[in-house]
Amino acid sequence: MNNWRTKLISILRTRVTLENWRAKLISLVLATMLWYLIKKNITTTTAPSENPSPTPVTETR
């Protein structure tokens, strides 16, 4: 009884990992690129509170 269960698990694990491997690889590459772009954008963008406030304009008459 244990033998058929082991074979079934082995077959399912092989099919899950090897089936559509190109699509999985492309998805992994795209996800990595997207993560990198978001990370880079967050580190280069300053928060509005970090910007110096403009000096107030005073009118002279």
C-alpha cells in the first residue's frame, strides 16, 4: 500500500516541476525584473516630506 503512494507522489512531483518549464522560467525572470525595477524606483524616489519647503514669498509695497 505504501509503495503505490510513493510512486504516485514521485510522478506528481515530477510532472509539477517539469511541466511547462518554459512558462515557469519566463514568469520567474519577469517577476525578478519587476521586483528589481520597483526596488530601484523606491530607493531613487524621495518622499515629499524630504523635499525642502519653498521659501515664503513676501510682497513689498
